[in-house]
Amino acid sequence: MHTEGEFRYTNGTAINTELDKDRICSVINHEYVHNQLYASTTYGQIVLMLEKNELFHAKSKIFKEILFDYMNRMQERIAVNVEILQECIGKGMIAYDRAIENLKSRNRNYYNYFRKLCCANGKVNDSKDAEQLIKILNGLATLALNVNPELIPFDEINNAKALKAYFNNPNNGALISPNRRFDILINVLFRNNDNNNDIESVVDGSIDFEKMYDYEYIHNIAYERVLTVISDSPIFERLVKRIETVGKIQLEFEGGEYLTARPTKLSDNNIVNYSMIDNEKKFYEIIKELEMTEIFVQHSLGGFEEFRLINLYGYKDGKKTIWGLLFLDENQFFKVISNVPCNIIFNKTKVIEKEGKSIRKMAKKLPIYIYMDTPILGVINFIEKFFYKGKFGFIDLETYSIFVAYKRNFVFFADIVDGAKGVIKNLFINNNIEYVEDLSTICNISEICRIDKKCIEFEISRVEDM
């Protein structure tokens, strides 16, 4: 069974391009539930912040994995139920019943997540019932996840065993474990028994009820608690900078959930060899030897912006290989940018946003490309400003589309699901960016498709060092 979608924490949602259009919509609904529950609650934000730093801080990785285990079951129960209930809302009871049967045959684990809430979903008789149940489940999930962070003693616990023991203590579960808290809430509301009903502890373990949807407050108290986890790091200030902006994605327009997902190939078998280049001479030799036509400037990581990395994508001994050249000197980085006889593709927008005008003047080959390997929602404001009075359009492929924006020799492109096209049109036409039906009048469509394919091909699911 292939993976249909992945929630990638602060990097958004990935949707498998092998899905048909109906399943894409359902998977987006599923993954969007995760998106919102993580980003709008204290417990969810703590996990997001720990994940953000797990590459640079071992304790953050360990604690994130433990906290995930005490949350994942209730997250999946909510997401699966919302996904199936949306079928009832959009298509009626016959489609709802069919969606349940399809889930049972397609994914037994997810069917069990659905079945465990039969005390609630079994009472759905029409679309109004489904709408009401979604509101109730989202409300219960929000309560279960809005744990008072002060009750998790990160300042006293330094290892996995102690943290697990604290969560497993019967006196603590209803206070701090979202799985346990959600079970209690479901039992009290939907089951007529006296088991598992410690609602007082659920209340005692929660943030103030009037703050349940105060996202600035939620971010701030989660942030302050995570500071205690990373306080032992020698690069504390860098880690702090990485978590400052973690927070809720505000969707202020209809259909915005389609912009939270990016279509791509989801495979565990895309093994890529990675090799660091220790000097510029070798970098140019590889370009010449393999007749490379582009270089890929990687996204500057938060907290580590002074580090610049340029990658080359190609094959060595029949294996996919990425060669990387790291720069600590900004002047040396710009020297290479100005000398390289190739197209330059920037991953994400941070470098261009800061240095775009200078880079356009020094580049030997135009246009300059900007590629998004994460959902487009996070750069809507950038596109509106950077491509103001520019042009945009779409390249329609078999299973997804490529959004393209153009202005003054900058070409931005991002893979999108078909449902995002109408949303994007409304956004940008209303912000003085001209829609172009025939993109070939402003850019090289075949070149964009070739680069897009290459970016997807070298998207890493597992790296092997050389």
C-alpha cells in the first residue's frame, strides 16, 4: 500500500501524485486536520518546535518522538473521521457509507481509527449531523491538545526514560496526555458508562478556557516551555531563532486548505548519495565533466543564515548523487553566483527576497528560477509583493499542475494540486498580477517542466554519505 499523504510538520503536507482527484481532496482534508491541530494548540506547537530543532539538538528529537506517541492516536482518530464525514457533507449518506467500506478495504489501521468513534459517527444520519460532529470533534481535540505546558516538567527531566515514566504515571495521564484526555472527553460525551471519566483532571490540565483560541498566547506559552528543553545547547541562540515563527497558518480566504498541500512522489526508495565538495575548483570540474546546465542554491536555514549551500544534481556510477559546496564567506558565494555558466535555481524565497536585485545583475544566465519544495501557502505574501504587476499562469500535467509567476527575468514555480488553481487565480488577479492563459508567451514551458522533474527526482527520502 503506497503512502497517500504525509504531514511534514513545519514543512506542510505532501500529497502523492499517484492519487486520483477524488482521493486527493479527501487526503487534503485529512492532512489539513493535522496541520490545524498541531499549529493551533499548545501541545501541537511544542511538538512542532521540537521537530524544528531535532537536526541540531538530540534531546529535542528524543522528546518530540515521545510527545508524538502520546498524541498520535487521537490525532488520527480525528483526521480519519473528518475525512469520512466530509464525504457525507459533500455527497450524501450513500457516499458516506461507501467511503466507510472503501476505508475498510483500503486501510485497516485507519478503519480502526474510524471504528473506535462509532459511538459518535454511528449517530450520523445526514449532512447536518456530519457538520455538527466535525465541529464537536474539533472542539474536543482542541481541548485535549491545549495542555498547560507548565505541567510537563521539562526543566526537571533530561532523558527519555524519565519523560515516559512521567507520562505513564496514572496521576498524570488525564492532565498532560492528549490521547488519554481525548478518550475521557469522548467517553463522557458519547458513552453511557462510568469508566474513564476523570473530567476534572482534564479541566485541571488545560489552559484557561478563555484562551483556547488565543493563538498568540498559545504560541508564547509553548515557546517559553520549549526554551527550557533547548537551554543546554551550546547553540541555544540559533535554536531559539528557529522556533520563533512556528505558529498557526491563518487561512483568510476560501479554499486555502488546497494551498497547504504540495503534490510529489512519496517513496521510501528514493536513495540519493550525498557528497560535500571541499573546494571551488572541484565544483567547476564536476559541472564541466557532467555537462551540467544548472546549479541549485539551497534554502537558508533559520538561525544559520550565514551558511550558504549550492548543490549539483547528477549521476555517478549510475547512482543519483548530490554534490554540495558550502560557503561561510558571503563574498565567495556571490563570486560563484556571478561566474557560473548555468541556470541558477533557488530553493524557496529567502535568499531572493533579500538579495534578488543584486543576483539578477550578476547572473550570467537568465532567467533566474525560484522553486518551492513545500506548499505554496507560506509564500503567498512574497509572490504578491515580488511579482506585483507581473504575470502568472499554470502548466497542467497529468496528475498535478505547476504554478508559474514571471517578472523581470525571475521565474517562480511550484507544484500544486488542481483544486488550488481557482484559489490562486482569485488571490493574484485581485492583487495586480496578470493571469496569462498561454505561458509560452512569457517563459520556456519545457524548461520549467524539465527543472521541476529534476527537483522532484532528487528530493531526498534517504541520504547516503559518500
